[in-house]
Amino acid sequence: MHQNWGKLLFIHLAIDAELLRSLIPSQLSVDTYDGKAWIGVVPFTMWGIRASFLPPIPGTSAFHELNVRTYVHFKGLPGVWFFSLDAANSLAVWGARTFYYLPYFNAKMSLEQRGSRIEYSSMRNDGRGPAADLHAAWTIGECLAQARPGSLEFFLTERYCLYSYHRRQLYRSRIFHQPWPLQGATLDSYQSTMIQSLGVEEPAGGPLLHYAESIRVDIWPLKTVRTASRSGGVDLTG
């Protein structure tokens, strides 16, 4: 799949890894930086979405998305674990659930930009998951230096695979993109129940923010990682 992601805000909060452990398959290790796990709430918009061998399909090639994620690794290979992904396109939600076993939900979403200020709203309207919403506004800041390996910014943003889990089986999909063109950002307003909807209290303390105007992404099909044990893991796709 070819995609473009943009108008994207990484909202990251440090969290105790043990609070996330029961929400992640036991085969995956929770990735930490200086002893802390991180949970991210990431609103953005997508466009130019198509399979590598097909032109864009009308009605599915552009829409808004919001994901809640953390960072994991399997035998040392780091990646992203998605707790939830909300999207304003029912066909895309169906496709991602069917072919990537990801916990996508339908939502009513909007994004408005005036100058350097973006207002973003998402309200889940999908009976397969708990109610969850986000209403945020942020101001885009100055360009930042490219994240260096070993830095917290690199740990949080430069992830080149995602993991999913379905019917006691762990899967992985490879992702490719150029290094994130990060900018600073400041939150003007923020109301969210995205983390609470997981049964986890939103961590205290201010979030770490990074903005990206746009990036092109290639995503490969899922591959089996291993047969997961019957005793471990969670299946969030419904």
C-alpha cells in the first residue's frame, strides 16, 4: 500500500509499562526508554491511499484518522502496537480489520486549519468499541533537527513495522518512509477520552508534542511472526 500522512500531531505521554502489559499479546515485549513506556495519541489525515498495483479507489483515497499506540518489540525488532484506530471511512475500516487485523473503528471526524493553527475533532460512532472522542487544537511550531538514533524522538517516531494479533497468531507488517520531518507544536486545547476508553487512566504530566506536515509511506502485507501460545495475547479486532 502507498499512503501519504500529514497534518499529524504526535501526542506522547510517559506511562508505567505494567499498566499496558495486559493489553498487549504476551509474545511482545513493551519497549521502554530510560525505563518508561510511552502511549501516543496521534491525529492526522491520509491521502493518496492505494494498493501498489492499483489506482486510488474513489471514496477511500483520503480521510482523517486517529490512533492510540505504544511501542513494542519481538526478539529485538521494534515496532508499533495499536490499541485503537479511528477513521472517517467505513470501507477503509473494514479493509484494515479484514486484511491487517487491526482494531479500527468508524468515527465522525473533522480537521480545520487557519494559518498555523489546526483544530481536530473525532467522535467514535462504532458499536464494536467503547465510546471515545478527541477534541484538540494546536499551533504548529518551528522545524526541528532530524531525530538521531538513541534519542527519545527517534524512539517515538522512527518505527518501521507494526504488529497485530488474530486468533492466537502474531503478525507483522513492514513500513517504509523517510525520516520524519518533525516540527514543534503547542496545544491550545485538549479534551480526550481515547486513553480512558482502554480502561487506563491518562497519565499525569504534560505531553511531549511533535508535528509533521506530510510524509509518504509504503506498507507491506502482513506476515506471520509465529504461532502464539493459547495462554497469551489479546484479540482486539472483534
